[in-house]
Amino acid sequence: MREELSRRMRRPQRHRLLHGYPMTPLLRRSSPDPLHLRRLDGGLTARSGEELEPPLVSLETDRPLIVGVMPHTQCQPKVEGCGFCTFPHDDFDKRGLRHTVGRVTDEVRRTPAELRRRRVVGVYLGGATANLMPTASLRGLLDALGATFDLHGAELTLEGVPSLFPSFLPGALHALRDGPGARQRVSMGVQTFDPAWLQRMGREHFGDRRVVEKVVSRAHGFGMTASADLLLGLPGRPLDEELADLRLAAGLGLDQICVYPLVLAGDTPWARDPAMVGALPGVEEGLARWLEVRELLGSLGFAQTTLTNFEREPAFVYERASFAPDLHDGLGIGPLSISTFLDPAARTAVKTVRGRSTREWMDVDRLWFPYEPRDVSLLLITRMLCALEIERARYAAVMGRDLADEHADAVAALLAEGLVTLDERALRLTPTGTYYADAVVGTFAAARAAEVRDLGAGKHTTDLARGRVVSDFMG
Ligand SMILES: C[S@@+](CC[C@H](N)C(=O)[O-])C[C@H]1O[C@@H](n2cnc3c(N)ncnc32)[C@H](O)[C@@H]1O
Ligand code: SF4
């Protein structure tokens, strides 16, 4: 186990852990027949309504929900995928965008009754550039969400690029303020404040520091909170420039700063450029830089609350709930959205990943994963570790066994490398462990992943990112 871990620690760390277990290639094709539908509870239904396979979990529980909505998959950078982006994204096309959001809004209204009855703690409108929606479409979607779910206690987040938030006439921020939910948040993709890098990404018109400052102050004026994403390890970029970006971000009044170490993978322009790939920081250098980033953010009043999030006050609900699958289920709505439902008593769970279609019965690319108890254990470990620790009592409440007994070899190897600490209450990542999170999760999951690999469809996240959202409108 120790050898396996040190081999994994020598590889580039990609924070794949954020996807949870299983990794995308292990997800299975939902059904060989496009006229069969894999439901959220794992059951398989023919178009005639006939049940072909029974459900694996019951949706009839009062477990609270988080709802992740992908309203569409469009973006508008001047450079393909901003150069680096591994998220699904399509070119901007106004008619198609309106149509897709309309379809997703209909899908919200068709939410099964047993899910409408559940308490919702957080809704996240994200993926691609969610705030590219026309304001009327956004208002329609928010109305549908408010009419379908009980959002009185919920956090509501809208993601997007900074320049699309402020507007002279009532726009996205006003729609969000008037929408449902107990508290609202805007989440901005900033990446860097450096004009030369923004130009390389084709993001010159997405907003400089003045625009970000304006969004933060307007959001605060509306009683909302604001967060920003920044990229670490841009190829060849000196560390002091990176730290200057973080100082600037902290000075703009943001409530949360999300830092993503750059991953160059798949068919993106920068991943195709050997000079860019060759100029990424190496593993050891990446660790030294990561520890400096953590220290600087700490000194600026931002504590690390998840693998990638640093917050002034630990206030954000959606991420925390998504990292507590023992307590919450996740409903995904819209193209490429992900749902996970767990039955703690039966120790089973079901993950379904929607394809690109906005029509359920045409969604032939749907993927899924049926969790056996061994897989549920890995689901708990991978999700909880994103929030930096696994509480042993919570793990045992689902699995009926202690984490340190069940995964004794992995825990011993991680302790020996100084990547985790273990006490009566929890297994916790050390600061170095937060950098090597990818290696940590690999160590827990490797044996089981090898067993189920052959059943997987072998799709990679970047395969899902390619192509165009299909709806009846586009033919
Ligand atoms: C859906 S995007 C954010 C919203 C918006 N589209 C934007 O670009 O501003 C989510 C975040 O993932 C991060 N991201 C995307 N591709 C990445 C990659 N290859 N490596 C690391 N982080 C990445 C970026 O920081 C981005 O802001
Ligand atoms: S970083 Fe944002 S704007 Fe750029 S391609 Fe990805 S999702 Fe779209």
C-alpha cells in the first residue's frame, strides 16, 4: 500500500477527488437501448412504462436535498474553451440558449412529487457560463424552482463571468435578489487579474478587477455573498504574481476564494501545446507553492474549508452539503447534470449522469453507477475528504464499521506519509494531504476501481465536454 501511495504521489495531482467515486470512466452506460430510461432511483423503464429493472433506492424519504441545475452549456470566450477548460461548454447561440433554458425550466416543473416534498438546503445554477441567460429566462427558471421546491431555508447560487452580473437596467443580480431562497450568492470565474493572461484566455471582456469589485459591492448591497475562482500554476507564471492575484482578490471584499490548480488534459488548446504542458509546475514545486498559497490566504483571513475553497466565515451551504452524502441527496437538472441518491439503511446508492440532450427519452448518453456497500464506503470517503475530514461516527453510522478498521492498510500508509492525522473523532487531511488529495483517494479506491473498471463505459470528463447540446429545436 505504501508503494502504491508513493507512486501516486509522484504523479501530477489533479484534484480528481472533487468528482467523487467512481471516476467518470467507471460509470456505466445506462442502457444499451435508447428507448429505455434509467431513473434516478436506479430502476429501468421502457418507453411503454413497463418496469424492466427494479429501483435500488427509494426516493420516498425525508433526506434533505441539494439541487444542481445546468441551465445550458454555452459560453462566450474568444479563445476555444478559454484555452484550458475541461468543463462542458458550447458556443454562444442566443436562440438555442433560450430554448435550452426553456426545456430545463420545464424539467424543473416535472420534478417527481416525492422529491418536491423534501427540504432543499441549496440550489446551484452553474456549469459553463450560467449567467449568460437572458434575464427573462433566468426569472422564468427561478420562478419554476420557487414553485416546485420549498426553498425557504435554501441558499441559491448563480455562477458566471463577472461582466455579466452588473447591469444598468435590472439584470441577473436583480433577478437573483427577487428570486426564491433564504440567501443568495454569486460565484464568478475570475481565473486571474493579469491582463496578459486574460488576453491569452480570450477573457479580456469578462471583467477586470474594477468589474469584480463592482459585482462584490452590488451583491453585498443586495444582501448576497460573492465568491471568485482563481487558477493556480498557470504555465511559467512566477509564484509572486500568483500571490499578488490572491492579495488583490482578498482586498476586493470577496467572502469566498476558490483556488484551482490548473489541469491540462483532454483536447484543449493548451493541453495540445507541449510548451504549455512542459511549463506547468512539477509535483514538488506545486506542493511548495500550494503551502505558500494556503499560508497567504490564512494570513488574509481566509480559512481553508474544502479542498479548493477558502472562506472568511464558514457560511456556504451547497458545497458542504454535497460533501456530506450521508446526510443529503443530490438532484441534478439539465444537460450533463449529476444526481446521487443514497439509502443509508440498505448501504446502496445510485448515481446518474444526464447526457447532452434536453429531452429525457432522447438522452442516449446517460451514464450511471449502482453502488454496492463497498462502493458506498468509497463514496463517503471521497466526498467527505473534500471537506477535509471524515468524522468516524458519521462513517460508522452508515457503514456499521469503523473507517480505520475497514481501511486499515490505506490509513496506515497515509499516516506514515504525513498526509492525514487520526484521532478518536476524525481522519483529517494535513495541509500537505490537501495537496496530495488525488493520491489519497487513489490509495483508498484503487483495488475496487480495478474490479469494476471493465464494466465502465470508459468515458472521460473531457469526452462529455465535447459535442453540442442536442434538443428537438436543433434537430
Ligand atoms: C464552470 S467554470 C466557471 C464559470 C464561468 N464559465 C467562467 O469561466 O468564469 C468553473 C471553474 O472551473 C475552473 N476550471 C475550468 N477548467 C479548469 C482546468 N482545466 N483546471 C483547473 N480549473 C479549471 C475555472 O476556475 C472555472 O472558473
Ligand atoms: S472557463 Fe468558463 S467561460 Fe471558459 S470555457 Fe470554461 S466554462 Fe466556459
